[in-house]
Amino acid sequence: MPKKTVNLTQKFLNYLTNRGVSEKTHKNYRSDIAHFSDWLILAVRRWGVMADDLNDTIPFINKKLATSYKTFLIKNNLAVKTINRRLSTIRHFANFLLETQILDFNFMEEITNISSLSKLETHSLLPKFEKHLSQEKASDSTVKNYVNDVRQFLSWLESKDSLSN
């Protein structure tokens, strides 16, 4: 008889309930963890791993994936509040995984909120840089990775800039 896996999402939501979060907050966490879970399953499947649920993705969670998720949220032009709420939820999820010893590291440790998309997404050099890479015959994955790296750098730069103001 196959061993029944415990639904990790439900364990996380129970963890939040035990911490006394409001019903609205609980609803947001439920939505945000579902979004992250769906994104993560697709990310892992792209590597050829058959993942059906959040439990299956745990061995593949790392800091680079967390950065990729943040970049994904930014690239999809979500509202800053939505991005920050989702990042906050995933930080709580990372703490849950650490506290319950499912993971032995906090994969969201260095992932910070964003203060504005305007500087990141309207930065005039990003489209020019992307076009330049394409003209130089860089592969699609190289273009994507370089542009994402620059976006992440701009996000870091922006967060450092907002701390000094």
C-alpha cells in the first residue's frame, strides 16, 4: 500500500491558523501559496522532473528558485502590493519549512520586497540590452538569463537606494 503524503499546503495553512492570522490574511496566504506552488511545479517540470504537488518540489527548492520567482512576478507586471504580499507569504512558507525541519535553510533569506516597478520595468537600457544580445546572436536562454540578472541587480540597487533615503 503506497504511503499517503501529507498535503504540505494544508500543513502550512494549519500552521498559520495556529498563529492566529485573520480570515482575510488566511485567504490571501491560501491564494499566494497556490500561485507559488503552481509556478514551482511548472518550473520543476521544465527540468524533466515529474512533480504533481508542492511536496514533490521540496528537494528542488533553493535560493536561485526564489530569485526566479521574484523575477517572474516583476516581469508579469503585477501590482507592487501584490508582488510584495506574495513574497511575504513565501517568506512565511520558508520559515514554516525551516521550523518544521522540512528544509534546513531559509530559501527566501535574501529576497526582499520591491519599492517600485517604474525604475525596473521602464528602465530605458533593458530593452536596448535585450535587443543588443539578440543582434549578437545570443541564444534565447542567454538573453533571458542576462536580462533577468540585470533586473535582479536593478532590484537590489533600488532596495539599497531606498534604504539610504
